[in-house]
Amino acid sequence: MRFILSACVALAVSSSGAAAKDCPDFTIEARYDLSYSEDDLWSERTHSIAAGGSVELWNCSRFDGSGYVARQPDFNMFLTRNNKDRMIRFKVSGDEGCDTVLLINTPSGSWLFNDDDDGIDPVIRVRSAETGRYDIWAGTFGPDICMSTLHIEAFP
């Protein structure tokens, strides 16, 4: 009986580890750190990135979306202040023929996903954006990696 119980525990641990390995992980340091206030974002900020990765989002039960991202975030964006209670808009535009997706983990731990809100480009609008760290993944709908641009801007 002890052997069967040990085997069940080992199987459960290895299964949960495999599932976590197949998901984006905000605890891994991002490739790039950004820091902006709502006033800094009054003018659009852009950052080039190779979108995509080996993590298939539909294999991760946390998300209701499809696409490929890297395991680590592409960007950690620190919103240092939003005293004017502005909306922050995140958008990823890919090079011609590139269908991008966008995944964000907010400072409060909410996951936001979008695909094709603006043609084939994803857009996420965070109303009354809270201050803190936003983990951002620029992904692709298919398995190919492509050059893309992250656009971040504040609106009243």
C-alpha cells in the first residue's frame, strides 16, 4: 500500500510540474525592463521584439486563448504612477504576414489575453491602470517567430 501511495504522489508531482513547465512563468526575469508613469505614456512608447516562442497557450489551463509565447516574459513594465487614473493601451503589431497575440499578467495577478482586436493585431486596454509590474508576452498565433513592435500608450 505504501508503494502505491508513493507512486501516486510521484505521478501527481510530475504531472503538475509538466503542466507548469508548459505555461508562461511571470516569476522568471523578463528579457527587458521598462519603467513609465502615466505622463511618460502620454506619448506612445514602442519597443521591438521577436514575438513567439515554444510555449503553446492552449496546453496551459490558465488561459482561454491560442498562440505561442516564450516561457519568460518579454517585458516587465513598471507603471510608477497613475494619479490621473488613465487607461493604458498595449498593442503588438507584427511585420507583414505576422499574426501576433498578447498576454499580460497585471500587478494584481490577473491574466489578460487578446488576439486580433485590431485586424490581426492584439490590443489590451487596462482602464484605471493600477501601479506596479505588468509582465508582457508578445506571441504569435502560429509556431513561427517574427519581428514585432510593442506599443504602449496612456489615454484619458
